[in-house]
Amino acid sequence: MDYSVSSELYVETAARLVEAIGAESYFSGSLDFPFGGIECRLTASLIVYRRTERFPEGPCDTVADLVPVWWEFHTFDAEGAELLNDFSFSDLRAHL
């Protein structure tokens, strides 16, 4: 069975990834999380580019772009069987 990655899953993955990156300029690690009845795992090494955004409360550095050195995204059903998916890192970057 194949799994089609939805926009909602890209948004969830991007939010979790940005949180895991924190203030770092490089990320290497894995994120494991449930989403809509499946288990997801993103393993990646990424170079993090930032931009400064100005708010009334003051400036804030945000993630502007992620350049993957290496990545893989896996999806698993409730029994732990891997589901092939159509994850695209370019699509993830569009949801930053």
C-alpha cells in the first residue's frame, strides 16, 4: 500500500522540524511522530539558513530555508509495516 503525503503532513513535519532545529545553523537527527493513524520518521542532515523578521516586539530570526545534505522520510502503518510514500523535500521547504 502506498501513502500520499498531504499538505497537512508537510505542515506538521515542517513545524516539528523547525522546533527541533531551534537556534542552530545545522541539524542532524531524527523526528518520530504519529500523524492520522500512521507513524512518521524524518531523518536528516540539514544546513539551516535564517532571516531576521521585524515585529513590534522586536526582531526575530526565523528559518528561511533548509538545504538537505541527506534525508529520508518513512511512514509506517499501525502494525509497523513500512508504507511507501511520495514525500518531497522541496514540498517540505515550501511549508516553512
